[in-house]
Amino acid sequence: MTTTLKTTILAAAMLAAGSLSAATITLDGSNLTIEDAWTIAEGKADVAIAPEALKKLDESHKLVMASAAKGQAVYGLTVGVG
């Protein structure tokens, strides 16, 4: 299941549960303010992920998985944390 599909399913479930509001904050990897973070945490805004940020997230995930597949130590995935 792709990240986009998972995000869509999550948003649909939240909408069905009535937890989405009118405001939308788009996560792009560079412009999130502390006020935005609190608005999201308090459930007062929808959250969208900018396509470029989603692409970077997917690329990062593939890199981490490729490293793990090669037997490289990946903190928190193939080795413990702390």
C-alpha cells in the first residue's frame, strides 16, 4: 500500500469520524510554525502533505530500507535505540 493511499484512507476515516475541520495546514518540510503544530495537535486543522514533501519522504524510506536490506545498521530499525 502506498503512502499516498494510506494518507487518503486516514483522511477519509477522520472525515467519517467528524474530526476534520475547515482549515488545512500543508506540511512541506520547511514552513511549519509552532502555532501550526499546536493547531494540528488540538485537532483544529486538516493536514495535507505537499507532493514534493511526500516524494522526499518516499525516497528517504526507500534509502533506509535499502540500507537495512544490505545489512547495514539502521538506528531504531535494525539496532535498538538509546
